[in-house]
Amino acid sequence: MNVPTDLKYAKSDEWIRVEGEVATIGISDYAQDALSDIVYVDLPQVGASYTAGQPFGSVESVKAQSDVYLPVGGTVTAVNEALGQTPELVNSDPFGAGWLVKIQLTDAAPLAGLMDAAAYTAFCAGRAH
């Protein structure tokens, strides 16, 4: 399982990379592996605003459909349009080309409650896959 150390992780298996006031969000390697072959990604409109913990879209695989949640509050500034044609990028490159949304942070306070790579690795190890 790949768990980059420069990211923060939510218990709902999203990752977040914060660069200044902008955050990029995707799903973890653990999540994409559990879902298996991703066939569809439903993403929000640019300009949509969400509070921390609110679902902003979903990822569908041959096995299941799973909501994705915003780990912090923010307004969507970009969605990964490439996923419309190639949703499998979430499987092949979940931390790079498979990102889901970019947001302008409006509530960064929940970042303090997210897990670092070591804590997330331990959290995943305690779950059945």
C-alpha cells in the first residue's frame, strides 16, 4: 500500500494536499484497491461549497459505489475532467493523475484532526480489506 508522507488522511479514505490556500483531494491507495476497477466518478460543479465531512461526489467500481467526503471546508475551484473519460486513473495513479477536486480552503481547522501517513497506515492495518 502506497501512503505518501506529504499528505493528510481522513478515516473515510480521502487524502488531502494543502498548498497555501488551495487543497487537492483524492482517494487513497487503500480505498481504490478496496473498490477495485473504477468505472465512473461523479464530481461536483466548480463553485460548489462544502463543509468538512460533507459528501462532494462518488466513485463507482465494478464492486460498489462509494461517496467521497471533503475532509475540510472549501469551495471547488477545479475538478479532474480527465476522469470523465478515464476513471481508471483513480486506480493507476490515485495520488497524481487520479486526483478528484481542488478547493479554496474556507475552513482548515479540521486538518488538525486528520491522520499523517504513519497513523493512516496503522488505521488501515486494523481493518479488514
